[in-house]
Amino acid sequence: MNTESEFMAKEASALHLVERPPYENRKLKNQALREWETGFWRVGDRTANQLIGKKIYLYDGQKACCSLGGEILAWSTRLDKGPNRKIFYFREIEAFRGAPAPEAGWGNEKCISWKNSKR
């Protein structure tokens, strides 16, 4: 019999997005602080909240290396596109450039990395 302490929950640990050139969706919001925003992506509120403080990677394609990435600072809803469409705000981390894309888990040009954690 499983006890409540053995219950495992998925927790989002990183967000991987394909935003292809000419990069019409990603925007540099503050050059001095190296803060960016993404286009709008279908992500639930619970997952979006878990991603704050976690890593984000943007790629030119699913088999490409990271072209821009960093730490997620916040998100907002793009209501004109639907309640689950999120824009993510992040601070660029130069060391993320060149990281390979995950091989599996892609859907609609988005991949969320998960880790299990005990609740």
C-alpha cells in the first residue's frame, strides 16, 4: 500500500522551444539586464509556475543547438490567443548557447523536461 509520502509528482525543470529565424516572436526587453521574452506557447498555469527560476532554451529547430537561453523570471498570459498561451520572460545566460536539444519529448515545437519529486 502506498503512503502519501511515497506519491511521486511530476515537476517541470526546463522549457525547450523552437523559435525559428527571423525571430519575430522573441524580443529583447532590456539590453542592459539581458532580459528577453518569448512568443506565446500553450502551457498550463501549474507548469508555468513550476518553471519560474528554471531553465529555458530556444532553438532554431528540434535538432539544432540552443541559440538563446537563460533563467525564467516570470510569465504572462496572452489572452487574445487563449487562456493557456503564455509568454515567458527570462534573463539570458550566455553559457546556454550551443547546448543540444533534447532528442525526445517534442510536441508542437515545445518540449518540457520533467523530474519526479516526492510530495
